Amino acid sequence: MAVTPPQTRDKYEVARPAGKCAVSGRDLTPDEKFMAALRETPTGFERVDVAMEHWSEFDRTNLLASWQTAMPRPQQKKRLLVDDEVLKMIFERLQETTEQTKLHFRFVLGLILMRKRMLVYENTRQEQNQEIWIVRLRGQDQHFDLVNPRMTEQQVQEVSQQMSQIINEEI
């Protein structure tokens, strides 16, 4: 499957907080500050919300990113904008991965960053029968390899399901 980077800029949003602390199970109250985290699990990526008083005891194994936020009031918008820095951090942390599912996830995340004009395509090279895009984060000189995994329709569906747990936009 050939994939070319989209040219329009969209906003990608994290799914609404679940409303419960992952450590204590208690409900998070409106306006309460808490830590949201993106964790890697054997089945994919998941969002985890943790009350501030339990953050120090929370198991941070396989966390890709975390950020402080506040529980929205019921009348507020049901989506929160993902911080661009969080997206870039996840992209950079996955740069050394060789696991196929993570390569797929990173590729789709790279496309999202390109749509947001945060990742710049520089060139393409072929290496051991793989297409590798050379990209860089806007405003930086460091280059990153972005493997085009040439995903099947089923793989696209699997990555889309993982992404829908993190962002609340159709990809």
C-alpha cells in the first residue's frame, strides 16, 4: 500500500478522560488536576488517568508520554487537544523500535505530524528492500528515519484502532 503524506492540517485530540483514577479507582472530580499517560501494552497503546496523590506510586513501566491536565466539567467540550510536544515526544521515543506493530504506529504518527506541519519530509532512500523516509522536526536539524511499512488494509485497521484510543479523530 503506497502512502503519501496528507497536505491539510487537522487537529488531533486525545479521547476524553475516563473519569477514574487507574490506581485507586475513585472518580476524578470536575476541575481536579490529574496525570494523563500514554502506555504501551501487549495489545497496543492505552490512555491512563491517575489522580495526583497516586502519581508517585503509579507503575510507569512502558509509558511513552505523560502530561498534567484537569478533569473537564460536564458542560465543557468532550475533547481535549493533544499537546504537540507530546506527539513529538512519542515519535522520538519510538525511533529505535524494530517491532512491526510499533513501526506501523510510528509511521501513522509521522503522517499526523506531517499534517500538522511539525515534521518535514526531506528525502527517501531504499535500504534492504525497505522504503525509508528521511524526516526532521520543524525547527531542528536532527534527521530521523521513518520506515514506510507498506501496511495491509488489516494492519491499517489495527493501527487505526490503537490511534482511536489516543486521539478522537478518524484517520
